[in-house]
Amino acid sequence: MKVIIAALSLASLAVVIAPDRQALAQDLIPSRGVISVDKNEALFDTLSALYATGYGADATWRSDDRALATYRAELRGLHGPAAEGLRAYYRNLPPSSSPETISRFVSFALVVGPPPNFPALLTRQELPPDVLGLEDFNEKLAAFYAEAGLAKEWALFAPQYDRQIDLLEGPVSKVVISANGYLREVVNTTTGREFRVIVEPLIGSRTNFRIYGARYTVIVDSAQDPPLDEIRHAYLHFLLDPLAYRYGNVVDTRRKLMDVAARAPRLPSEYIEDFPAFVTECMIKAIELRFKKLSLRQLDDQFDANDADGFILVRPLYDGLQKFEQSDPAMSFYYPNLIESVNVNSTLRRLQDFKFPPAEAAQPAPLEQLANQRSPIAQWMEQGNDDIATGNAAGATTEFGNLLKQDPGNMAATYGLAVAALLKGDAETARGLFERVTASATKSPAPPVTNTAAASPPDRAGSGQSAPESSPEPSIVAWSHVYLGRIHDVEGQREQAVSEYRAALAASGIPGAARLAAQQGLQNAYHPPTNNSDVPKQ
């Protein structure tokens, strides 16, 4: 764990669980820092179990991380009493959308203790609503943890998580410092409250935010292009949530405005039921606008959009914040003045004839919109990796084959096509493709490939000349050597296999999982598993 700042500012949140509607839960684990970037083994284990059930075929991934893709494929291919019991348990759960499903299991992971037993840390009365119905999942998870050897998997992935934590620490620190500076707050370290950012690539591209009692948690998939706006939004909740309840008598003087906001079809119902939470959300939206450098036209557009969604206090709170910026007290003292700056009668007159637009069908998430705008090559690569993860060898062959027709020198696609060939049991084609990857790494001519049209794609645009090969990533070079070693072992060519394992260990930037696989190959000849699920992590 990286402790960002041991002393910074006050707060508590109401977006998910408001302090006055649920008793503050005791700290789930001992505090090691008020604000931190961390990893969570129980979350990793819970999501691993979830993917073993077959969940995730329609998940959206921010990157084409082949290590995680192959790990998910391994999980789906596991067979054993615990794995089968896990799948039966999952099938018996009430049907839900993919985001709802992963949200439930994320919530579960955040309110249980560490492996191997994952003990419940809250009473049933204290559990968040979406965890109800999963109380008996602890036993299933503990059995699967032992059967699947998740302790070893965590040991392999943890160093990668630590590197992501190191990269994310700086950006999160800047978010914290800028928010504290704007609000002129200093974190009180004696309240037991914590704000954590957890790195978990298995979460997919959807950022998750949870508040349980005094603990605020944001879960992101990586430090690559981190969702800093969402992290700032969550941290502002951490700072501001308690104030709406501390100054509840002042907040209540503006409650009449909820009668107007409640008419907005787009306003989430939880805000209609919790006016302090509504005020806090409007205040955070106003602060976020203060952080942006917008023209007057852009600012008016933002005000109109917030009004349409029912957040009718954003406009007057924005004006009140201008006076706050010119004052001296911290927000924890100025807060009543800011609330009182909202003129009830003026706001009612402004919205007297306002026509709130109807609720609209759900729009594609920004990441999904970007996905639709990506080049065909990027889409083929992502779909091919997803097919590998789900064991869809035919689909992966098609996707990587299409990509290679457009970009014949793409070694990542060549590697993917090789793995797909292995999944189909075509070792000869796989051998030729893996050798092409390793040859490209040494700048030597690629050996001929047989038995697949996709492995020998046509020249680019019919030019008559092959496109230059891309420089392969160190991870796929290392894994190509490992795969070649295993193919030689299966064919009884132990000397050649040892040579490939040694070449893998000599590759620069070899991933930890590939290093372990190569070392195991040197110690003992490889024997294919009976369930044909051996697609190792890169």
C-alpha cells in the first residue's frame, strides 16, 4: 500500500450509503493511512472466482492485457468440485445485467476479511443491500481459493499491481492536494475515516466507487489513463459528505427546493429520498465546474444540462463558491454561508415554467463510444484477445486473421493466432507462428508457416511487397519460447525444449508468470493437462 497523505481533511459520503441512514460500520481493517493507493487480495480472489463461472464474456476492457486475458481463460477452463460448485451457485443467482453482477461481487469483496476463509466482517444488518443474498458465498470462495491455488496466482500478479500503484500514487496525490487546497481543509486523522484507491485490472473499464461507513473506496483497473475526474469526484464526497449532516438545520431550510427537483425524470431516486445527499452532489458538481476553464457559453450549457437532470442547485451554488474563494475560512466553517447563499424564492421563480425533459434511453458509456470509433485493427485485436480469454479459438482465428490481412507484420496478432491454433490442437501451425514471433525479435527472417492462410496474409493493398514486421513485445517473445518448449516436450524433443525455455529466461522484460513457466519447464518436461485449458499468463 502507498500512503498518499497521512493528514489532509474531513468528511463522510452519501452517494451510496448516507451516514444518517445506516449506522457507521466499524473499520474493516486497521487503518494504515487516511488516504492511500493500494491493492486488495480478497477482491482479486473474488473476481477470479466470478470469472471462473463464465462471467465476463461481454465485459469492456480498457486495454488488451494478454496476461489477464489468458488468466481469465485459465479460470474458465478449471474443473474440480469447488469450481463446479461455484458455477452451480452462480447459475442459481437471480439474473442481472453484467454491471449489476460485478457490482454485487465487488461489494462482497470489500466487506469480507482476507483469505483463506474470507470471514464476514459485518453483521447481516450492516451489509450493503447488494450483498444480501451472497452471505453464503464465503464458503464457496474459500473452497475455490484452495482448489485453484489462488495464493500462487496472487503472488504472480501482485508485483504488477505494485508497479501500477507506484504509477498512480502521483496523480492521486495531485487530486488530493488540489481539492484540499481549494476547500482549505486539513484532514483530521483521528476520526478513523479513510479514502482508498484500489488498483484491480480484473474490474474491467468501469470505475467502481463504494462507501461503507467511514471507508471510501474507488476501484480502478490500472494507472494507464486513470479516471482522475472520477477519483476527484469521490474524494470531494469524502471531504464534503459530513458537512451536510453537521449543518443539517441549515440544509433543511432549502428542502422546499426538492419539490421542484423531484419533478425531473432523470434525477436518481436516491436523491429524492435523501436531501442532504442531493445538496452534496450539487455542490460537488458546482466545484468541478469551478475547476474547469469554461467560456460563459460553455458554462451556461453545463448549468442547463444540470437543471435538466434535476440538479437545480448547481447554478446558485456555483455563484456562492465565487464568494467562498474570496473569503478566508475553510469550507467546514464557511459551509452554512454557502447554503444560505442559495435564494429559495429566486430559484423557484427561475424554474417555475421549466419543462424537465423526459428520461432518455441509456446512452453508450464514453468508453463504448470510443470503442465504436476505434480503427478496425484495434477492434480486431480487442475481440481476438476476448475470444482467447473465452476459449473461442475459431473466433480468435478469424479476428487475428482479418487483422493480419491489413497489417501482415503485426507480431501481437501473429502471437494471438498461434495461441488460437494451440486451442484448436493444431501444434504444427502454432509452432510456425511462434517461431515467426521469436525470429522477428532477433531480426532474422521469419520461418515459413504452414497449414493456415491467415498465418501467411496477402501483401498490403496488393503492393507486391510485404509490410515491415512490428517489433514484438518482450512478453509475447518470452511466452512464444515457452510455448515452443512445451511443443517440443510433447513431441519428445527434450533438448530443443530446454533450449527454448532458456531462451525465454534470457528474454528482456520477461513477465513473472512466463519466468515461472520457463523455470518449471527446465526442471520437468511439460505434459499437457487433460482439460486442455493450459493457456498461461503472459
